Amino acid sequence: MNAPTIDQLAQSFAGPLLRAGDEGYDDARRVHNGHIDKQPALIARCRSTADIVDAVRFARHEGLEIAVRGGGHNVAGNAVCDDGIMIDLATMKGAIVDPLTRRIRCQGGVTWGEFNRETQIHGLASTGGAVSSTGVAGLTLGGGLGWLMGKYGLALDNLISAEMVLASGDVVMTSAENEPDLFWAIRGGGGNFGVAASFEFQVYPVGPTVIGGVVVHSFSDAREVLRYYREFTAEVPDELTVFCGLRYAPDGSPIAAMLLCHCGPVAEAEAAVAPIKQFGSPIDDTVGPVSYSELNTMLDEGFPKGAMNYWKSNMLSGLTDDAIDTMVTQFEQCPSTMSVLLLEHLHGAVTRVSPTETAFAHRDPAYNLLVISEWLEPGENEKNIAWTKDTYTAMERFYAAGAYSNYLTADEGPARVQAAYGINFERLQTLKDRYDPENLFHLNQNVPPSA
């Protein structure tokens, strides 16, 4: 089928086609990270898979760079480009739950908050983003850390099938049975292999009430809190996921906090989290019964749309006393009260998958360190970015091989991207040769073709 001209595209396209000066253009081009300010030549606001097909074929015919937006949350800002075409799925919000088979199919513009709203009607859930405005598409394609991962694995571990629009414009439904190599690749290989129009997930009985919240300690106790976190997470049940962070309270004072969710029976959950609640002298404790949907919004206020963001991240080889001391020392120099040093604990079901079973290779029990720099004033860019880079460098001696691709920033070099894919990079590159040999989809954590 021939690619449409711009006039033909406008005649058949179900959604709006926006150019600079059009109403809605500036709002549509803005992604979550306010540090990203790009102006595409055309924003194709898709309403269906057919719209995506036409947009891909048009871009290919016109030689336009392609950016694909799902939720627009990715810190690197790959969802938007200068001068090319932004294939925008943000209005594709369809989601259908089958409570009998415990499955949901949702379109590529659905966020995790919207996903949870539909599944929790039936008391069901699957691992999703810890910030509710995160898009299902980007999080899943790159991995999918979340509160349920100890029990149910990553978001991508619960993917059953996906409808993909390839670089050729062809549409395929990929699963373990159909196009299995492509299905392997999209579970951790990011947006390298096409546009994901829709996803089908397995969901599980969760909630609607879980035990979760935050236990806050004074920053003067930060070292003791981090050491306790290390000891406590050495052995935790699958149902319990615990993060730990250094951050600021609403009044601007630094704090140390443990954030948690237990998705099992309430009585078991209360017993499992009791040691955390009893440790030390907390200055605040919100841990208790809460709806799963509400739990997934508890971090939202800390990540407002439009704030400037610059992140660095890497897996740790261990959480030694020296690593803890370095974290505390670096946080004492943090220039913004919106910034966070966060440890995410990977355990349980995440670690019982072979590193080569999906494209996501990091399956060992681990702590992922995330250096989140966030601020509001553009004039403060330099000092906040510098702190992030300095902190990342100061922690380098504690790093394990590998990084979480969803957290990589736009200025990461090829070596860092390759490290994120780990032992699966070579196979991903072979599949890139097959599905996107011209690297049409390169605004991502890119796997370049071998040729």
C-alpha cells in the first residue's frame, strides 16, 4: 500500500493533525519533563491502529524523524522530536477487562492510573508504575518496576500479547505463539521494534485494600534507616515490596523514608510490615489499609507535570556501609527540595525469570539506585544537573553491571545503552535487522541495526 500524502492523510485520519500555531499544538507537544522543549513539524493524534499505520507510512515516505508518545513520562523526552512527526497515542484510552479470564486489553495511550481504575472494579491488578500518570506502553516495553513486582514480576512479565505497527506499516499481533521473536524483543527492548497500539495483560486478585504507605524518619537517622532497610530486605515475602529514599518533607526539611506495599491478606500484611513500623523513632507513619489505586497515587504530588527533571540510575552491587555514607553525604549537598535519592528493591518473582527469557536481562536480586533531580526554575538547570552527575559519579564504585533502560537520560552514550540491555543486546540487534533495518524507530534507548 502506498503512503498517503499530507492531504490524503488529513482526509482519512480520525484524530487531529496539529502543526505549529494550531489550537492544542503547544499542549500536545509538552511531555511530563519540563526540561524537554521540542517542536515537531506535525503531531498526529491517533485514535486507532489505522491512524498509527497511516502516520508511520507517511513519515517513512516523507523521510521524517518519528517520535512515539504513549504517556509521555519518559525522562529522556523521546516522546517528542524537533521538526519530525510525533505519533501521539495519548487519546487512545480504550481498556476492556475480562474478569473471567483475568485479562485486560488496553490501548497505547492508557496510563497506570487509568489501568488500575478499570481493573480494580473487579478487584484485579497487575504490576504497574508507582506514579499513576506513567504510561502503560513505555513502562512495559522497557521493563516495569512497581509495587506488585515481588509477587507478580515486572509489567512485561505479565504481557500476553501486543498489537504492533512495524516500520513497514504492517500490523502484527505478537505473543508467545505468534511472532515469538518479536514478543521476546518488546519485553524489555523498548520502542525499537514498532509502535505498540495495544497490550493484553494477565491480572490478578489484588485488593481493593492493601497495606501500604510511608514511614518517615529524621534525616539525622538516615544512615541507621538505610542500614535497617538493607537488613530487612535481605529476606522479605514476595507480597511485600519496599523502597527507601532520601528526600524532603513538605516543609523543606530533609528526611529518610521507607515506602512499601504488601498485596497479600491484610492480617499477613500487618504482621509483615510491623517491624518497619516499630523500627527506630518515626516522625510520621502512614502505613495501613489503603486502596491499591490510592496507593499508586501517593508519589504523584512529588512528580508534577512540567517540573524540570534530570535523572541518573544504575544497579548496585550491594548496599554497603560505604555506599550508605556516600548517599547521605551527597544528599546533604542537594540543591533542590524536590529531588530524591531512591533505592528500589528487586526480589521475588522478578528474580525467578531467566535473564534471557525476555529482553529485560537484569534478574538478580538487587537494589536499583535512582538519582532524581527535579526543580521548577530553568535558571537552576546547571546546578541541579551538576549535582545529579556528581552524585552518580560518587556512587560509581558501588555499581553492578547494568542499568534500567527506562531511567536513562538523553545524553547517555551507546555503551550505557548497551549495558542496559546486557547479555541480550546482540540478539536484540539481530531482531532490529529483521524488523527495523533502517532504524526508523531510533528515538528510544536505541539498538542500532548491525549494518
